[in-house]
Amino acid sequence: MADHNDLGNIGEERAQAYLKSKGFNLRHVKWVTGKLELDIVAEKDGWLVIVEVKTRSTETFEHPQEAITNRKIRNLVNAAHEYIFQFDWKGETRFDVISVIPHGQEFIIEHIEDAFLAPVN
């Protein structure tokens, strides 16, 4: 497996542990529908929280959250719509971003709640 895949997996594991430590209930990890994937689907305080995890080895070139393009947002929204339909979710939904950047032996984790709004078609 390529080093960037290893780092991405570590980042997702760190994000999951972080969310659990903050009281989130993880419903699904790497949930797939067709060609679309949701990194983490969690629940907290009556909210369905779709979490996109971005891990980078450094923030020199681009902060991880800046890697979320409009196309990526559309894909996340479409996948979330399918998730909500399949699991008959009736509550509120939001989209969060967690960026994970290694710093020595530790990781810097930044959690951006309600990071973007679903585009209106």
C-alpha cells in the first residue's frame, strides 16, 4: 500500500477516535453507495453528522479542508441523500470536516462543524 494510503487510514482512525472522545456515536465508517463514499457517518444530539476526513503530511501546500472542491461537496451531498433515504433518517443533518496533520509523534486535529451547506439544485 502506498504511504499516502497508510497516512489516510491513520488519519481516519484518529478522526474516529476523536469523535468518540467527544461523545459522537459512529453509525458507519467508509459507507459506500455506488461510486460515492462517506468517510464517517455519526450521530450526536439528534443530528446526523456526515464527516469528511482530510489528512495531509503537511499543511505547506494546502490545508486539508481546502482540498474539498465543489464537486466533492456535490458527491458528499448525493451520498448523504442516499444514506438518509436508505436509513429513513428524519432528523437534522450537517456536514463536518476533520483535518488531520501529523506533527512529530502527535497529530493536529481540527474539527470544523457545519463546514458547508448543501448546494440547492
